[in-house]
Amino acid sequence: MTDLNQGSISAYWHSLKANENGLVPVITTEEVSNQVLMMAWMNEEAFTKTLESKKVTYFSRSRNKLWVKGEESGNTQELVELRIDCDADTVLLKVKQKGSACHTGDKTCFDGVVVWAAK
């Protein structure tokens, strides 16, 4: 797929069902392994910047501002693919992850407590 223009990016954003705060949840996976790296949020500006720059940009609810992944840590995410789910209420990203994804230094934010597992 080729680069999108401003009009098509806007149309995709407006097809999403953002919450009352204008945000959609984003699940981010690693391109080769498909491992889930993290869950975050995007607003329209973050969605647009991500598609325009191919540098993943999220919206921080705690800081109430945009943040480009790796801007401070160097642990960057380069966009490989962006999908919208069947209900148009969640975004799925596939990225080239440089360094760790989690702010704790772990590769993924899901290296934590296992509550239950079949094996």
C-alpha cells in the first residue's frame, strides 16, 4: 500500500469510533514475532502524525499530550502496518521495535504477572 494523503487519513480517522475523550485504544505488535508489545491510546492528531511520519505517536492520558515513542528513551517504533478492527473501535499497529517497548525496560508491557495459564 502506498502513502496516504491528508484526506484519506482523515476519512480513516473519522471511520473510527473514538471514546468520549476522542481517543481510540491501540494495540502494538512486533513485526516479525507478532508479539504484543503494548497498549496505548491515539487521538486524531497522533493517528495522523503516525501515518504521515511512520514514527509511532501516541496520546498520553496522564500527561495530556502527544508522545512519539522513543523520543526520550531512544526505544523507537517504526510503523510497518496500521489496521482498524472490524468494529472500528481499536487500532492494531505492526512496528519495527528498536530497544524495549515498555517504560520498565522490558521488551513488552506484558512480561508481568501471569494470572492464569492452561499449561
